[in-house]
Amino acid sequence: MLNSGNKGLRPQGVLVTAGQRETTKGTPLSVTGCAVGEMVLIEYFDAQGMGHNVVVMRFGNKFFMPPNAESWTRDCKPLSPWLQKALEDKFQAIETQSKPMPDLPESKVDIMPGGE
């Protein structure tokens, strides 16, 4: 283990030289990009026929899966009923607010007879 028997010494690790570090520089406190993604629950069978259930992330036409995706997915549990209901209500309110107004049919009534 680290420093086993060597009291007072600093932990030893790997030193990354400046030439091996990321060299990208940018404006401080700036965002250079972002992407809206979605989580997708998938079930698949590997080359040995073993079944897997994992949550993967989709950004555009690319899918990503972290190394611990299977254990993370297995640890996910349903929400408590009150929290489930609260979120359903919140999403319903958001959907109601964000729906565009429907197009109104064109009126056949001339509201300005003889006018312009």
C-alpha cells in the first residue's frame, strides 16, 4: 500500500510531464460546446449469449456506455410513489406550457365590409 512502513513520506504516483498534458487552451469561464442527449435502456446478448441490461447515452448518432453501466443500471430503483406523481405533474405542466397555439381556421367573415 502507499507508504506502508514509510511514515512521513509523500505518496508516490505517476508524474505527467508537461509534454504529455492536454494542451488545449481557451477563454476562462467559457463554454465551447454542448449537446442535448438522451438515455436509452437497452437489453442485449453478448458473444457468449449472456444477457445484459444497461443504460447508454445517445448524442446525435453516437452511443456511449461507461465501464460501470451494467452495475449502475442494476442499482437504479423506481422512485417512491409520491415523487413519481410529483414529476409526472411537473412534466405535464411543462408540456402544456410548451405546446404551440394551434393554427386558427381562416375566417370567412368580412369584418371590414367595404374597408381595406
